[in-house]
Amino acid sequence: MRHRRRAVAGVLLALTAANAPPDAHVSVAVTDMRSARGQVLACLTARADAFPDCRKDPLARKLTVPASDAAVLDFGAVPAGRYAVSLIHDENGNGKLDTRLMIPREGYGFSHDAPVRMGPPSFRSAAFDVGAENVRLAIRMRYLL
């Protein structure tokens, strides 16, 4: 009897997986970079409490690519859900966003070009949905100093 339950559970799991939408690829084209120096640090998360730096999300996807006039980030296949992306143009290559008096000295950007007011935007304003179709975003890099 125990073996039948396991077999039935296995069949149900296989059928559920077969009916689940395939993972979609998520890619981001970075625009308006002021230089090709340094690197672009990127973070993709589905957790609002981990946005924008992804430190609290062990499942977040993080990428580091060389900065260029045509930087493209490929997060690969991503399960269906609601996500947000944050970017940093780490011009000096120290692995973090440098600030002066709490004002960013390096570039930053967010999915949906979410507006920045007294601090980073909310997850909700930067969030986008991933379903069965591939997602291609363009994120404009912004600079204050």
C-alpha cells in the first residue's frame, strides 16, 4: 500500500511538472551608461524584502559583467513569478555603490525605470511578471554626481 501511494504521488508530481509553464529567459539591455569603465552589478529577485540589493534572498540571481556601451545581462531561464531588477554601474570595480553624503557617485538603474525619490524605489514599482514568454527589458542607467 505504501508503494502505491509513492507511485501515485510520483505520477501526480510528474503530471504537475508537465503542465507547468516552461521557464522563460530574462535579459536586460543597459542603456545610457556614461562610460565603459568598471563593471555592471545586477540583481534579480522575487522577494520585496530583498529589493534592491538582494542580500536577504538566497535565491536571487546576481550577475557581474564588464561595462560597455552595449551591456546585455542574461539571467537565463527564470520560473514564472513577479520579479524586479536593480543595477549598479561600479565604475571603480570595488563591488559596491559608492556614495558621497548618501548620494550615489556611480550609476544605478531599476526595472521599469522605477522612479527614485528619497531612496530606492519600492519592489512594486519596479516589478514585472515572468510567464511562459521570454522577457527582454531595457534599463536606463542614471547618475547624480
